[in-house]
Amino acid sequence: MSFETAGEFLAELKKEFRGKEEEIVKVAELRRIEQRGKTIKEFVQEFKRAVRESRYEGRPSIEEFKWGINRTARQDL
């Protein structure tokens, strides 16, 4: 790609990455979710909601889930 001006480059950059900030925030939220005092059912519901909102699926979400549950439950996995 070739750009005549810095303005053209910035316009293309913004077009390419528009909306990614929100997705990044949602993924960060997913990574911060912890079970702590919640029941496993409450944790699963919260985790599923965050996955849907972040569009973060597949293997990474499994790893994030494992790290979010309590240590005792994690040892059983």
C-alpha cells in the first residue's frame, strides 16, 4: 500500500481497526473474572456472558475459564 499523505494513512488505519478497542476491553474483562465467593453456576453464567460480549472463543476461553475458577476446583480439572 502506498499513501500520499499521513492523513490518508491515518484514515486507513482507523478504518481497519475501528471497533477493536471495545473488543480489547471485553477480552481484558474476561481475563479478570474470578470465581472467588460465587457458586460455580454463578461463575459459569458470568463467564459465558463475557465470552459472548468479547467474541473470544475456542481454546483461549477454556484456559481463561480454568484460571478464573477457585484453586481447589482447578486442581480437579
